[in-house]
Amino acid sequence: TCGDKLADLILARKLFAYGEFNDYWDNPNCIGWVRKGTHDRKNGCAVVMSNTGSGKIKMYVGPEHKGWVWTDLLGWEQGEVTIDEEGNGVFNCPGCSIAVWVNKDVEGREHFPVNFDSNIY
């Protein structure tokens, strides 16, 4: 059930998962990937997922995002990540969970959290 966040993950993919894809397999228990965006969908996203304790990964989102402040769209990871001059950010994830990081001012963010009734009865 993804902690009742499946609808949020699907919408996040639809709105922000565009452009070049890079994955990070630095730790067997904590992985990450980045979608940098495209010329017409510039925002992109960074995702960190852990199957044990909390995790942290430095990932390259590109210098076009420098100075942008990103937050976890799912709301599980508190805090902000400011993209540095080289286009890197250090993205966190709670233990046994996932965090989807996007620009805190991105268009479409007002649709989160998704109000989805998963009760089939």
C-alpha cells in the first residue's frame, strides 16, 4: 500500500519524472535516482528509497537547479535541500521508506497529498 502514498507516487511520476535519468546504487540498502527535467518540464525530481534505516545520498540534479530549495513531496522527510553551485544536493529518506524531492515552489505541488479513497467496499 506504500503507506497510503501510492496515488501520490503515481502523480509525482506523471508531473515530475521527465528528462535524463541517473541512478545511485552506493549502498545496497539505500538507493536513489534523479530525473533532471526537460526543456519544457524543467523541474525534475530526486527520489531516495531505503529498506532498512534512514538513508542519505548526494545526487547530481544539474546546475540549472542551483540555489533551488527542494522538499519531500510525500511529507515523511522533514527539512529542505538547497542545490549547490555544481548542481548537487544531499537528499534524505526515513527508515524503510521513500522520499520524493522536488522544488518547494513547483507548479502542481498544490495537488499533494492526493485525496484517494482506496476502500473498494
